[in-house]
Amino acid sequence: MNSNTNNLDKLSLPTQYTSLINFMSKLAIDIGFTYYSTMMTIRSIDDFPINWEDFENEHSMILSQADFLFNEKLIGSYHQTLDIRKEFDNLIEDEKNKFTEKNSESVKNYNLNLANSLWQVHVSPGLTADSLFEDYNEFNNALDSFMQEYTNKSFTGSEAMDIYNQYKDDKTESALETLDKMFKLRDATKAVKDAHQELIDQINQSQERLNLLLSEKYQEEFEYNEQIEELISKIDELTLQLSN
């Protein structure tokens, strides 16, 4: 009877060990994954957006500690824990992808806000009537300044290039359309102003000629009246002499 009990106990040892391996494997995943997810969450709150080189460095540093915590809890041979290692790696990869998307969105928003701000500084004022670009060369210079400063200050990567191309193509095309209209309006306004000024000049010239003619007429009338008065005076003198 005792012999049978001992045999059963011996047979149950592998099962118990397997259960322990499974338990510790789940614990290892929970500890390692929780550490990675928590630390990356903290980094995302404190630091995002960050450039992609720094992102990979942060990921590698946190993953190194997560791997240590994970492996520290594992028991069993490499073959016995191979599946759980793959599961852990897949979980980490999925979680990393989430933070990659989150940083990508943060980088995109940062670069977009930067581009909008720089566009307002370098380009937008020249598209208004009050400070319109003098010509297309001045517009192109402003556009180059915008692109250069954006390139220097934006986070590099596909997000930056997407926004760069958006402004280089769509935004620039829209600006050129606006500029064409503003130049036509400016030219038309100038033509109207020039015509108006020409009319004013003609009116002023006509008024000057009229004033000159009136002045000459008044002078002639004055001289004529003087002559009449002089003649009347002579007639009066002659009449007086004849009376005497």
C-alpha cells in the first residue's frame, strides 16, 4: 500500500513542477510587461513627442530592465519556457507599436503646429493687401526661409516629410493662387488710382488755365476801366475849359 502511494507521489512531481513553471511564467509576464508598459506610459506623458532615435533608446533601456525582471522570475529550461518567451516578446512588440503610434501622432501634431506658426511668420503676411509681396521672387525667398526653419526645428521622420510636402505642394499652390489674385487686384487698383490721379491732374491744369484766363480778363477789364475813367476825366476838363 505504501509502495503504491510513493509511486503516485513520484508521478505527481512533474505535474507539480509544470504547474509551478506555468505560474511563474505568468508572474514573469505580468511583472515584465507591467514594468515596460508603465515606464513607457510615464515617458509618453513626460517626454512625447521625442525624436525617433531617443524613442528607440528609451524603448531599449526600459525593455532591458523589463527583460531582466521577466527572466528573473522564470524557472525551467529554455525549451520549457520558449513559448512563454515568445508570448512575452509579442506582448512587448504590440505595446511598443502602441507607443510608436502615440509618439508618431505627437510628432505629427508638433510639426504641424510648428509649420503653421512659421507659415504665419514668413508667408502669410505677404499674402495680405497691407504687406503684399513685391513680386514672385520675394515670395520664393519667404518660402525658402519657411522651409529652412521648418527643416531645422521639426522632428525628423516620415511625419516631418509628409507635412513638408503638404506645404511645399498644396499650401504653396494655394498661396500662389492667392498671390495671383492679389497681384491682379493690386494692378487693377493701381490702374484706377493712376487714372484718378491723371484726372485730378487734368482738372488742376484746367483750373490753373482758367484762373490764368480769369486773371488776364480781370486785368484787361481793370485797364479798360482806367482808360474810360481817364477819358471821362479829360472830357470833364475840356467841358470846364469851354464853359470858362
